[in-house]
Amino acid sequence: MKNYVITIARQYGSGGRLIGKKIADHLNIPFYDKELISLAAEETGYAESFVTKMEQKKSISFFTNLYMTQQELPATDQIYLAQSKTIHDLANKSSCVIVGRCADYVLKDYPNCIRIFIHAPIESRIERLEHEYKETHKNWEDYLHKQDKNRSSYYNYFTQETWGKSLNYHMTLDSSIGIDESVEILLHLVKNYQSKFK
Amino acid sequence: MKNYVITIARQYGSGGRLIGKKIADHLNIPFYDKELISLAAEETGYAESFVTKMEQKKSISFFTNLYMTQQELPATDQIYLAQSKTIHDLANKSSCVIVGRCADYVLKDYPNCIRIFIHAPIESRIERLEHEYKETHKNWEDYLHKQDKNRSSYYNYFTQETWGKSLNYHMTLDSSIGIDESVEILLHLVKNYQSKFK
């Protein structure tokens, strides 16, 4: 069977990263999330901590970018390009699960790619962040809205597409049904696609 | 186990209706689509053919509505309200599958409701409409875009929400994976929810 890639975009606090990890473990294929940042960091020559910081800044870092690079592409763009190259290299190397990093868009012409978006109602996300990540915020609604906006702007800036738009994914799933339940459902999706890959 | 309702919104030509029918048959529960129009027609006193026609007109029928009803709610609104009442009655009577008619929104406060949106890439929709429905159009892209716009406007007019927006559904699915494959995946979703219904 040929290589295939499962891309997972996800709302912050939806458990999408954990779902992706469990799927990768179940299929016995590599999982890339923060690991991808490290790989991209090596590629650009930037320090990993700087890549992480710039990744979270996306398009509003226009002035920072201007200030930092006068002769080259803005730093965020360089990092995006390096990550995109890394994503293509990984997709060509072996089957894998990639979380975030606009991977669904980066691999838009890759034939064996299953595009997934994970979301959850606000109360479910708060519960997960409070219990799993021990996060606490005065105004959860504002905080999560800001997180969504950041991811949405980052995605839109680099792809000119709408983050989380159902038509751009093979499946979008509300993970409040449960992490293991979501994994089970998604493995059925993957199983059905596996028999069709070219 | 308590009653549950599966609502299916779908792009024209995506096979969503057929998927809904197969799910209902598999779960041995009633399936409502055009049948719902008949029920609503009885409720309003309008003829079934008139209901069908008005349903397709949605919000742009403002002047028609004004002309037709000077003392009452516009005809489309009356029909929507009658259908909404019918949907609530059906949901309270027995488990069922309901296709279209903004049922996901109508039942937004109904606890045991699984909301699904089915879509497919344009080439898959054209193939289905050509082979299954023997449809032919000079400009398929324009035609399907118009169908999407009609459904989207109808939904937006009555719900003030965005039709097909992933966050409003438990699952959205690209049906080009195959009708039976989609049914299989959705039955897994339903099975997982069934054990959680109150």
C-alpha cells in the first residue's frame, strides 16, 4: 500500500492533538506536531523557541517581520515555507499523522491525504483544559475565542482559505463524544480510505 | 432507550438523502424527507404542490408573500412554522431520521439529536446527478452553485446561522468516499451516541 497522510486541524482544547496521537499509535505510523517545529527550525536556522513564538504570531507580526528582515522574506513566511517543505518530505517518506501547520492545505495536491478537523463545544473545551492542562482563565469565552481567532488568522494568512470550513475536510468531528470514541470513528474513516489509495 | 433524532443536512447531489434512508433502514426507524412536506401541508391547509414550490422560494419570495398574505405571516414562514411543529411532534413520537428542513436548528434544544452535514466535491456530485437522476446541465458549476446558494439562503433566513458550518454539526462528511462507506462511518457515530443518550 502507498503512503498516506492524515492531517488534523483542531480547535484549542478540543483534544485533536491527543486524538491524532492515538490514531498514529493505533496505525503504527509517525506522529508530527511539535516535532515538526524542531525539524523546520533546523531547516531555517532559527532557534526552536523562536519558531514556536513566531508560529503563534501569524499575520499580525507584520511590523515585527518588517523590522527583522529587510532583505529577506518575513520570518513567519520563511518558517511557513520551511515547514511546508518538511511536510512534503515527511509525506513522501512514510505514512504519518500531522497535526496543525496548515498541513491539509500544504498537501492539497497530495493524492493520499485524509483531511480532518476536530472541534468541541466551549464547555467541553474548558473542562479538558482545566483538568488535563490545569489551565485557568478569568474569562474562558474570551480566551478561547482569541485562540480560535489566532489559528483562523494564521490559516487564512497562509492559505487564503477558511479554517474549519467543512467543505475543505473529509470529516469534521465534534470530539465531545469522547476521545476514544472519536478515535474509533476516525479509524473507520481511515480504514475506508486505505482501500482506495492509489 | 429514549428517542433520538438524526438530522441530515446535505449539498444537492451529495447523496445525503440516500445515506439518510439507508441509516434509517439499518436502524429500523422512520425516515422523513418529502413525507414531511405532506405532513406540514396538512397542518397549514395548503396544497402539497404549493408547499413544495414555496419551500424552494425561501426568503426572496418577500413580495410574493406580501401580495399573498396581508393579515397573516408570509406563506413561507407559515410553512416553516408548521414544519417545525411537525418535526417536534415526530421527535417526541419515536426515533427517526430527518433530512433537510433546518431540522438540526429546529431541534437545537432537543437533547438526543445527532446533527450531520453531507457534502461532496463537485465532480462527485455531477457524476451522481448524471447517473442516478439523469440530470444534464450546460453549466454544472453554475447550476450546483445556485442549488447551494438556495439551500444556504433558506437555512440562513430561518435560523440566522450558517448552513454547513462545521461547528454546528456533530459530524460533517465528504460522501465521495462512497454511499455505503459513509453509512458505515455514520452508523459508528450513531452507535457511540446511543450509549450516551439521556
